[in-house]
Amino acid sequence: MYHNYSYNLYNDGMPLGFDAALTSNIAAQERFSNLSDKERAELIARAHGLKSSGEMRTFVEKFGAGALE
């Protein structure tokens, strides 16, 4: 099943699956909670372009490891 994650949004503007991926990754949760509002908005904007749950998981894993470019 194909989902375009950039169009399936919660009311808070977070892409569908982003919060679930964060919930399953403690390191990513901690990093996200330490971001400024601007940095959070930038990260969420990047997540809007992801098109699958696999891409979302990989994105959050890289973020949690400090490996996002």
C-alpha cells in the first residue's frame, strides 16, 4: 500500500508516521525534544517529503544517530 506522507497530516502539522517513528526511537525523541522551535519546524518540513513508512523510519533513525545531512 502506498501512502504519500506529505499529504497525510495530523492537526499539529506532523506527517503521518513521524511521531510513531519518534516514539519507537529514544535517541531521536531526546534529540527532537532538545531542538529549538525553528529546528523542529525544519525537521518536520523535511519529513513532509517522505513517501513511505520505510523512508520515515530511516529518516528518524538517522536523525536519532545524528547522521542526517
